[in-house]
Amino acid sequence: MMVSNKILVVDDEPLVQELIRLYLEKEGFQVEKAWDGEEALAKLHTTNPDLIILDIMLPKMDGWAVCREIRKTSTVPIIMLTAKGEEFDRVLGLELGADDYVCKPFSPIELVARVKAVLRRTNLSGQENSKVLTYPGLTVNYDSHWVEVDGCKVALAPKEFELLWFLASHPGRVYSREQLLQHVWDYDYLGDPRTVDTHIKRLREKLEAGVKQRYIRTVWGLGYKFEVAE
């Protein structure tokens, strides 16, 4: 039987912390708590969580700064909580490497569903045989979740990797934003199609920095496709 996943919940509101803890533990998750940004970074290294639920408005260090610091050394999945629900907050969180976001006030049932969906996608690598995609200048290893561009490893957040793997597994095929949300973010993901644009932008910046090759192409009016130019 698999060991239950450990979730680090970072929020300075006791009632929110308790609500999340109750619903997560009911579903069999282990819960660790942090009350501010500095404690969150300390707990990241001492508890080694499988996923982090991170509030934006935190004492000492806000959620954006925490997310930025985490992404310097870790690809642990992050779901951000925002009280504002404004597009700027969502886009900024995704730009910094968050995998998903939930707006306050939120449904704890929906939050747990998001946690399960993110972990399900993250854990797929441990359930399948090793898979490697190789293209000119690019290697993508599904089993170990690493990417090499021109022989140099490139660090991708979990959702960025999943998006790249899906597109690279179907070269030449065009997918709309809605189809990518369905396949990569899961069929029940209630997200903004512009989330896809944000992740595509980050992927391009990381894969194409300093190289002439382009891998992800925009098909205007339709969506995106993976293509390696001859």
C-alpha cells in the first residue's frame, strides 16, 4: 500500500488552516503547517512535502516571494491561494512557477480535487516504464522528469514538463488551448485558457534560451503544436 502524500499548507489564518487540514486528512493525506513565508521555506527542507498549498498574503515573506525561492531549488507542485481572485495574481503566480491556483473563498472539496489531480499527474512517472523522447538538440525523459537542450539540463516545473511531454509525444499535431487544458490539466480543471499561454511562454523561454531551434509553434487561430524544423 502506498504511503500517503504529505501536504504542506502555508496560511496565516487558523480557521483556513484547520478547514484545509480536516478535508485533507479525511482523504488520507498527511498535513504539515507553516504560518509565514520564512517558516514555509524552512519546512520545505525539513518535511520534504509532496505538494504545497501556498497563500499569497503571508507575514514576513509573501507567497510570490516564497514561490520564487522554492523554484530555485525544487520542482515540488504548488497550488496558490489568492483572496483577490484577480487575473494579475493568477498570471503572476503561474509565471513564477505555480502549478495551479484556487481563489478565496474556496470550496474545500474543490481544493482537495485539485490536490489529487496535481499529485496524480506528478506520480505517473513512478507507475510507468522509462520513456525517453529524443529530437534534434532535445531529450525528454519521462521516468526521471528531466530535460536536456543541447546537452544541458533544463529545470522545468511539473506542469511545464507535463505540457512539453504531451506536445512532444504528438509531434506535428495541433491542440487548442481547451484541448491542452483537458489533457494536461485534467478534464475537470476549471481554468482560464490563458493559463496555457502562460505555460507555453515559460516553456519557450527555458527551451529556446541561447539556441536557434524552436520546438513549440503557435498555429494562429487554432492553438499550439510541437515541431522540429529540419
